[in-house]
Amino acid sequence: MKSFSNKKVIPGYRFTCGITFFYLSLILLIPLAAFVLYTAGMGWEKFLAVVLDYRVFHAYYISLLTALAAAVINGVFGLLLAWVLVRYDFFGKRLLDGLIDLPFALPTAVAGIALTTLYAENGWLGQYLYALGIPSAFSPLGITLAMVFVGLPFVARSVQPVLRDLDPQVEEAAALLGAGDWLTFRRVIFPELVSPLLTGFSLSFARGVGEYGSVVFIAGNLPYETEIAPLLIMAKLEQFDYQAAAAIALVLLLLSFAILLVINGYQRYRVQKQGV
Amino acid sequence: MVAVKPHNFRQWGLIGLAAVFLLVMLVLPLILVASEALAKGWQVYLDALNEPFARKALFLTLEATVAAVLGNTVFGLASAWLLTKYDFRGKAFWSSLLDLPFAISPVVAGLLFVILFGRMSPIYPFLRAEHIAIIFAVPGIILATVFVTFPFITRELVPIMEAQGRSEEEAAATMGASGWTIFRRVTLPNIKWALIYGVILCTARALGEFGAVSVVSGHIRGKTNTLPLHIEILYNEYNFTAAFAVASILVILAVVILILRNLVEWRAKRGLRNGN
Amino acid sequence: MKARKWFGLAAGVLFTIGALTGCSGDTAADNGSAGKEFLNVSYDPTRELFAEFNEKFKEEWKKESGEDVTFSQSHGGSGKQARSVRDGLEADVVTLALAYDVDEIAQAGLIDKDWIKKFPDNSAPYTSTIVFLVRKGNPKNIHDWNDLVRDDVQIVTPNPKTSGGARWNYLAAWEYAKEHNNGDEAKIKDFLKVMFSHVVALDSGARGATTSFVQRGQGDVLIAWENEALLSVKDAPNDYEIVVPSISILAEPSVAVVDEVVERKGTRKLAEAYINFLYSKEGQEIAAKNFYRPRDKEVAAKYANVFLPLKLVTIDGAFGGWTKAQKEHFADGGTFDQIYEKK
């Protein structure tokens, strides 16, 4: 970690750097290295045979697609929630605000069971959706719903603090200059929110890709239709084939990491552009 | 940002949309949990909570949560400071690395520690000779909980610290303030809401963590069973009502944390007014 | 200014709690080497069985040896529990859903390879079988395996890939098809292919499948272990009934002493007495009360009205043991994968 400029005016670089990398190594890097070494023990041939299997491939596809859909839904509604909670005063606001974090506290399995009960054919909501010809449980839609649930807090909670700290004078100035609400939002407010929005989006996406506990209950787990990649990892473990499980996990991890990297890279790029 | 009372149709519309979304995605599943928990009446509900194993599980969950939140707060502050106050090479890479625990399926997260500390690990003979129990004991549960929750605080802090820039800290530094003073006097007041959000998310997630802990716990009743694992066991032995009763405890815990947060917020606001 | 005071206070409280709980964490970890502890690692639906059994055995052992022992139980999916033991969970005995899982621990060197001969009846003190759970009145008129391939029947069964118990379901269906097609493997696979095309939900575990069937109203028939089907009927006698097919498989949940652990802890005698007690009259009675078929003839006779007679094949007789069955049917590319292959 070498700096390329002497701009470290603020003290504490060594200290924070030390803590960060010590902690990161202990919790993440060492276990991850052990994991990669362990997977490497299986050899290329077997690795490729496992991860390129058609059924495994299909499971990645379903996992990534449903997670993407869920992240988009969470992006839109997370922004809406943050906006409403920061901008408006209304009865029950505190309650709404408090509810947002609950999906994290509920164990994923309980969430899965509760959602399946709701959206199954005889469920409170499922009965209407099924009547409309929408199979809401045991379908990709069901998987997406579960992922929306587990990823819900990410976007709202990332956007909220930034929105709260936005300088009202900029907006007032824009309004004085005759810009309409929509224009003000689009040109003045939204650009400030892109960074937290992307953070929330990528976290929600990543969480969806890896989610197992809640999804298995509502997925139905039919091969080629609703079989997600984490389920295949479990299936491999169940056959005591740790390496094959690790191989699928590794591919999934790299895919998610690549997406996070692109999003983070884009954010850096924006920050730097603004800085200039 | 000052919140206003909604005064036109569009604003009420936005609030309504947000409320409906939360109702369908969040409130209904929670109502379901409550109604299942009380399906057999209060007595059965209280009995389920009074069981000694349930209480031990609750205690273990709290223990792991407190440990995870403490460690992650220190780490979160240090890493957010590092990522926003300095320039260094490969920032996007390190930043993405921080998000990785979200992308790793919880089951795989648990597996990482099993591979690192389990019988197949090269350090296992040493651990056993020294009678150090990590996995299938409390330290493993704490490690797994820390792992799945450690990006939260960093993620909450980075966008806001980025939005605020470095000028205030730099000014303070030029005037000769120490790093600790800058942090306490300049940075902390600006980021306290984000920090509180981060701590709450981290707490909520730590309370509910299931997948990773389930792999490293060993499921020994009264010793290494956390509350979410206890719920799974109850469910698996066809004790639907008790499972949901115990799940409702987690929801109540999350609500308690929110009330605490609101209390802090209220005191802080009052303090501010008095100061003025 | 006030806000900062609050922060300081909160940090102080958190730190104190952390320090206190940290201490209690250490004591919990130390207990592992105390020696008077006994851990039975079992699979999911046996908790009540062993809760009751441990109480009885505790008294028995106290009488016999004067020792006070703390019995702990651990429950989870059978395969997952086997993995935990293999990875270092200090179990004195394992009581799992199928011999394959115990074999896997044996392969890691923790259990003697000949474990299955150490105790009577293939080291399976109690048994069960695979039956059908249908809705009350049996509206779809389901009586045997061939009714499951009818177009109007929807099936719920767990996924044999992730659930050890579900492998018995699959093999029971296979055995029926084998008998009715004179062992023609292509026809057997066709039968299973049609049957599994009627599966509406392949839950990851037996409990999930039961929930899909019972709580969600999915499907017309649940293929389940007899003990779990009996539990569902006990809970809701007006909603469900059990159908016993013409042929099924004898499910033998295995028990074994974990040699490496008991040697180290010096608990071999205790572990062996524990398992032998499962074969005693009292042990058998407890198993029967929890809906497992007892091996003991007298106890079995007492519960004859609960456990209906049917033709049962064994895994060894019909499939040449678990290792072979696992490889042929459930490994990657095995018959289960073949019937799900895309055309």
C-alpha cells in the first residue's frame, strides 16, 4: 500500500490502516486464502467439470437474474422509502422507519417460512395472485420476493443519511432560479444520491446471490426451473464433496466480486471527476 | 434537511406507495409470525419462551451480537476513515473486498472457518493439544457472526464521509489538532447518524444470523445453539407454534433497539435545542 | 455536547457487557474437556425421543456406576451432523438417519470401519419405513406407488440430493418399479421420471416438504417417513390419513460409538451402555412411543395397531448397501440426475 502523493494531511493514516488490515486479514483474508488453497487442491480438470456443468450453469443464471431483479426493486423502493422518511412528517413515520431494519433481525429461515405461507396458493396474498394466474411461490417470482425481503434495508439505509445531510440551500437556490420539482430532483438531488444508491444496490444484489436460508423455502428447488446456486452448494456438501461445493462457491463469489468491483470502480471515478 | 408536512396529492401518493410496499413486503410477514406464535394461545407462547434452552440460546445470541458489534464498530470507523480521508492505490479493490462477506453465501462463510479450524486443517492438531475449541464452540459462533456483519458500519459511513469531503479535517489538521481530536470534534458529529444506522443494521443482522452460525455451531443444545438455530430445531421437530414464538423474540429485540435509537435521537435533539 | 456524553456512556456499557460475556464464553469452551459430559449427535426428528431416553438412561447409569453425567443433544440434517462430527464436533455417539452418513465419518478415521457389526440388527435399534400421507378421505384415491404416476396426482417429496431421509423415498419407489417391470432399468427410470415430473416442490429437507404439504396445501400426496407421517396425523387427525403402499423399504437409522472421541475422553463404557440401552425393553418402548418401529418382538406386538404390516425390502438386500446405492443413484450423474436430465 504505497501512496502516490503526499496529500495525507490528516493524521491517523498508519493507525487506521493498521486496524483495517489486521481485522480484514483475521476475519476475511486468511479464511479466504485457506478456502482458495483448499479448492485448488482439486485440480483444474475437476474444477472445470464441476463449475461448467449445465445444471450448475443454469443455477448461476437463475441466482444472478433473480438477485438482479430484486436489487432493482429494492433500488426503486429503497429510494422512495428514504425520500418519504427524510422529507415528510406524517403520522406513523417513526414506525415505518423502524420497520425497515427488521428483515435483518428475522432469521432467514423464519422469513422464508413466513413468505412462503403468505405467497403460497392458499396464502393471504397468494390466493389473489394465483387467481390472476401469477404463481407467486415456488417460482422465480417467489425467489425474487424472498431476495427483496432480505435485501430491503440496504438501499434505504444507505440513502437516508446522505439525503438527511443534503444542504437545503442548494435546492432553494434551484427553486429560486425557477427549476421545477422534478428538474431539481433530477439535476440537483439525484446526482448526490447516486453513490449511496449504487452502494445499496450492490449490497442488495450481493446478498441476494448468496442467500440460501429464506430462498429454499419458497423456491420449490426444481432443477432447471427454480434451483439456485447456493442450493447446489448444499447438495454437494451433502455428498461430502467439500471441494465441489467450494468450487461452485468460488465461482459465485468471483461473479459477485466482479460486479462489486465494477460498481465501486465507477463510484471512485465519479468522486474523482467531481473532485477535479 | 428539514422534513415538511405533506401538503399535496403527489406527496401523499409517495407516502402511500412507500407504506403499501412496506405493508406487503414487511408488515404482513411479521403479522404472520405473530399470529402463528399466538396460534395456540398465550400460555403456549410463554411456555415456549420460558424453556431453559430457549433462554440459554437467547443469551448466546446476545453475547455473539455484542462481540460482533463492538469489533465491527472499531473496524468500521477505522476503515471508513482510511477509505475516505486518504488516497492510495487500489482503493476500489480494497473497498470491494470489504463488501465481500455480503456476496459470500452464509453457508460458505461458515465453511471457511470449518476449513480453517476443523479437523482437516493443518493447525487442528495444535488446537486440540492446547484444548482450544474454536469451531463447534462459542468463539466460532462469534467469528461467523463478525464475518457476516462486518461490512455494515463501513458501508454506512463511507457515502456520508465521502459526501462531506476532507476540508474540515484538513483545516483542523493544519491547525495542529491530533487525529483523535479531529475525529472526536470534527468527524464524529457529522457522521453520528450514519454510525448509529450502521450499528443498528449490524446488531439486527447479528441477532438473526442463521446460515453461517449453523455450520460452525455443532447445534449442542444449551451450549452452542443460538436463538435462530433454536428456532430451526423447534420447526424441525414439528413445533410450529414454539418456533414462531421464539422468532417473535428476535423481532421484539429489534424493536427494543429501535426504541433505544429513537431515545438517543430525541435526547440529542433536545440537547441541541437547550444548547441553542 | 449532550450527544457526546451519550456516546461515551453507550460505549462504556457495550464494553462492559463485552468483557463480561467474553468471560462466560471461555467457561463454555472449557467444558468440552471436563469428561463428565456426553454428547449424542443425532438428526432432526429424534429430539423428543432422546430427550426422554436420556432422562431414563441417566438414572440407569447412576444406579449402575454412581456417576452423574450431563447428557447433551445435537440435532440437524443427518448429512450436516455427520460433517460436523467429521470436522471436529466431539460426539460420543452418533444416531443418524442412514448408514451412509456414519460410513462417511468412519472414512475419516473416527469410527471403526466395521461399526455396523458392533451392535445387533445392523446397528439400527429401531426402524421406520416410507409411507404416503394423503388428505382426509383420500380424495385422489391413492393406494400404491402406481397411483403416483397418474396425471391428476401432484406429489411433494424432499430432494434426495440434500436430504438423507429423502433417499429412502426414492429407493422405495425404485423398488416398486423394479418389481413391476421385472428389473428392466430403462422402464424403472421411465416410471421415476414420470413420478418426479409430478413433484410440485422438492424441498431441501423432510420438514420443509411436510410444511409444503400440510401448511401450504401443496400437492395431493406427501412421501414421508412413517414416524413423521404419524406425527402429522397425531397433530391433525381430521385432516390427513396414512396410506401404506404394497411395498416399501425398511429404513434403518444407524447408531455408532465415535471411537476416536470416546478413547480420548475415556467414555467408551458409557457410550456402549448408552447404545445397548436403546435395545433394552425400556429403550424400545420409548422408540415406539415416538413412532419408530421397535426391533423387540414383544414391544412391537404391543404397538401392532400403530405400525401396519407391509412388504419391506432392505437396503442391503435390494441395493447392495448404502455405498453402492449412493454411487448408483445419488452421486452426480447417478439415476436421480438422469431422470432430471434435459431432453
